[in-house]
Amino acid sequence: MRLIFVLLISFFVATSCNQKSPLELKPRVIVSVAPYLYIVEKIAGETVIAQAIVPPGANPHIYEPTPKEVGEIRGAVLWVYLGESFDKKIYNALLESNPALKVVNVVEHVHLLDFCEENGVESEHHHCHGHEEGKDLHVWTSPKLFAEQAQRIAAMLIQLFPEHQATYSAHLQQLLSELQTLDDEIAKLLAAKRGTAILVSHPAFGYFCQEYGLTQISVEIEGKDPLPRDVSDILEQVKTHGIQTVIIEPQYSNKGALLIAERLGLKTHTIDPYAENYPDNLRSLAKVIASP
């Protein structure tokens, strides 16, 4: 099957490489999910073409690129790799067809949380199962981790394009300063909320919660809508923690979250964890949590 996949990629590459615009002649950097476009574009600017593998609105946990889509990114020089299931499925095919492709694994040096892990303790209704053997890959939601990843990505960009070292280094320092300001701003905004809990439709904000002393309670359990007994458990937790808002996410089923919101009269706010505008997205999340 892998051989067939590689051959299909080669076919689509061959048929698409005959006509290239001047823009397409720039080096291509691919990222697994859109938030990492923010890093690449901030550091490399117009010296590269940056492209997310997962299209807007798609669920990365179940997304599968077609051979044609993989063929279109086959010529990339750098891959900012997250490790979702689709990443693993196309990894060998991309490397075999493009051995020169460099890969920065952004979770390589990160202590990954279990989906059932909330500030070091197990959630009352989660079990440690799910994609990546139960590990939470939404690591970018922590500005501190995002800054560390930016430094690794910048180092690889400089290695690939040493002629831009001065520019990339200056852009990196500016980005790190912006991320520090963002971190300080959110910490101040959420200082009074430390020790409280948030309710989400899908557990995408574990690292954000860990960073700012919050507990994440997810309606979705192991990638599925909650069973009736789980709903009862969640309702009890919402009442215990005095939660007034549920955060819903456009990529996932919000059926259970909306049911709970209706039953308890909770406000709902939509936050896209995969939004490309990283600072604005985290500020929006923090403001929702900080609101009465």
C-alpha cells in the first residue's frame, strides 16, 4: 500500500510540475496545523511559501490528505511536524519521495499531557485513551511552549537559508517579545481565575489551562459524544465549579456541549483552537474565561 501511495504522489507531482508560477518557485514550508503558519510567516516572511496540510475547518484527528494533496506538498523543504495520525500516514511517503525534506517535530521535547490529565491529576470522567495513545498534541496553546518551538523552527530555517540569518534572527527576537507580552497579558487577565475550571466541547486547551492554573473539563470523551451517565457527571462538575460558559469548537461535534448549555442555561462561545491568528485567538480565549 505504501508503494502505491508513493507512486500516486509521484504521478501527481509529475503532472503538476510542468507549469509553475514565479510564486511557486519560492521554497515551500509545510506545517501540520495552521497555528504554526504564524511562526513561519513571522520569521521567514515572503522568503518562503507557508502552507498548512490540514485545510481550514477540518478535524485534524480524522483528516486524511489525498495522494493528490500530498503530491502538491511533496517538494517542500521543511515540515513543521505535529504527529497527528495523518502526519504518520504520509511521513514515509513524503520522505521517500523527497529525502532532502527537513522535519522539525514540535512535540519532541515536550512533556505531553494525557487527555485525562488536568494539572497533574486525573479527570473524574476521562480515561487515558485517544489519538497518539491518549496524548494531547495541542501543545501550541501554551505561549511559553510556542516560543520554544519558534526557536527550533527558526534554527532550522537559518540552517536551510543561511543568507537570511540576520533577518530571521531579528524576526525571531521580535516574535519572542510579542509572545512574552501575550503571556504576561493573559496571566494578568486570568490571575483571579486560577484554581477555577473551564468547560469545553473538545479537550484542546490543556496546555493553556496548565499554564494559567485552570482545570479543563471536556464534554467530548475519547473523541465521542458523552453517554447519559457522562452527562450527569459533567453536569455535577459544572455546578460544583460554578461554570457559566461552555467553549465550543468548530471542528468537532458540539451536540453534547450545546445540550448541557441548554439544560443549565450556560453561555456559549466559539473558539477555534486551530486559528492561524495565534495572538488574537488566545486573547479571545482568555477574555471568554475571564468574563463573569
